[in-house]
Amino acid sequence: MGQGEAINAQGVELYLASTPLQVLNAVEARQALGAHNARAVLILFQRRWEHYAGAAGLPETLTAAFDEVIPLHLELPAPDGKPWGAVNALRRNRRSVLRILAGFDSHAIRMVLLTNQWNRDMRYLAAKAGTHIVFADDGTSTASYLRACAEWGAAADWRLGFAKRGRLVNLAAASLYRLIYGRFMPRSRPNLMFTHYRTLAEEAGFPVIGNEYRWLRSTYGMGQTGTGSTAHFLGAPLVERGEVSEKEYLRWLREAVEHKPELEWTYVPHPAESDRWLERVSRETGVTCKRMQVPYELSLLMEARPPSVIASWFSSALENLEMFGVGCELWAFRIPDGSLASDTLSRSARDFYNRRGPSKGQIQVHDLRS
């Protein structure tokens, strides 16, 4: 019986996720908050190609935590840039969400847990379910969300997510959702945060239960001490999502791996990074690219010979591995201020680096030259 026993005494618990990391956090929430006699249902919100690829590679150890796994196929609004196409796609997506929800007795749903606070379809389902809502971790964006909630309150749901470039497009998208889905965002605010960022949640005024990854650590242990000749660099989809140019990203990456050129570097891409892009990364930097089919934290604990160094730009994986006390060096390379297009991502990066500092834990922050 989890800590959420009083919340979920009986009935159905819905866990909403898209990526392998989100599924891992849903499993942790299920173990920490779920009731043993409740039916736990994982709903996979699938909109992008990486969501489908991630779902296909989910290990049984993750899906076994749930009584049922339901895929929810959604459309990308206006991939051709036509506004009327976006309207029709959002209408079809709304119907798909309601169709999934209609498969459950509304009085039996005791909890809805979201693993992406910015996913409007997840928020809409939670609002329509009209029950206890829990937000779980989704990487460093959760930390930025909590910081924004502390600063702006409920207005954070609408103020963040607008890029410096393309601001009008994002504003139009938010307005379309509001027109077609209604005023669902205020009704989908969390009653509880289940997060690694406990202090930030408390500062934002949310009730909170800490996510300490107890299931992951009890299942896979603490891993081995890193070897002396290999290193992993955890990538980010900054190019794929229009945050920086390919040229700039590759320049940063070359500078990062040159920090210790004697190591054998492997680039571990984010699921959203395309094969085409990875071919260029490997060709122009000389690093080997290797996809992981499970969250990196899980794959590392399964490694027989883990790397001596794990590096990234700003990543929740680094913070989680620091919490685990892994026997590897953890490096974060500071992206220069003003380099990212998105206000949300810039905030995530800034908050991550601010949480690190001299003598603040295992993660070492290295500055890029420019």
C-alpha cells in the first residue's frame, strides 16, 4: 500500500505518459502512491514519432507495474501549416481523449497522474475526469514549472511555453485549444506534486511527496563504479526543436568532448533526435551515437561497465544520478545565455545551473567558451 492509500482506496487510477522517462516516473508514482486494490491503467499519449518508438521499446519491467496499457493516438495539429487543418485535428484529438475517458466509470476514477504538465491533452483528460490530480516529474521542465508557479501562480500555465521566435504561432495554438477544448487549464491544476524537486514544490505552495526513485533503486541497485576510458554525452533535441542551429550545437559538442579527448565518447541521443541528425553528429564530431530504448537512468544501472564520465547540457538524468550516488563523474556544460529560442527552455537551463554551484553536490558545471 502506497502513501496515497487514503486517496486511492478503491477504483481506477489513470497514469498519463508519452516517453520512456515519463513511464518510469509513472511507475515510481504507482509504487509510492497507488492502492494495491486499485486498477492501474497506463495511457500512452502518442503524437510524435519518438512516442511510438519509445512505446515499442518499453521493457516489461516498466509496463508490468500496470494492469492495463492503452495507446492513445493523437494528431499533430497543422503539420502543413494550414489553420483549418489544425482546427480539425484538435477536434479529432478532443474526441479521442473523451472516447478513452468514456471507457471508465467516472465515479470509479480515484486519481489521474500526469507526467507532462505542458501536455494540454493530458490536462484536458484530467480536468474532465474531475478527480484527484497528481503531477509527476518530467525532467528539468518540472523544476521550471514549479519556479514559474511560485512566481506567477496559476498564470504560469499560460505564460510559459511561448518561444521568442514564433511567439504568435504558440499563442494561436493556445487560443485554439481554449476555443475547442474550453477553459480546462484552471480545472487541471494539481492537488499533489510527486517530484524530485520537493523544495521547489513547497515554495510554489503545492502539497508534495518526494520522488526518490525507490522502485528503480530497489530493483536495479546502485550500479557499478565507472570505468576509466569511456564517457557518455546525453544529448538534447535543441536542433530538432528549433532552439539552436546545427552549426552552433556541433561547435558546443566538439568543445565539450575535447574537455577530455583521451576518453572514448558515446553520444546518447534524446528520443526526439532524428537518425539523419545523428549521422551528422557522428560524422562531424567523431563520436559514436547509441540510442537507449529505456530511460538513461535505468540503462546505466543495467550496464556491466558504466562510463567514467556522464555529461550533458542540463538534464534531469544528471540530477537523478547524483541522487543515486553513482560512481561516475557528472558534468554539465553551461549553454551561453541568450542562445536558446524558447523562454521555457532558457528558464529550465538557467534554473538548472543556478541549482549547481561551488561545492553543491556531485555535478560539475563547465563553461563553454562562447
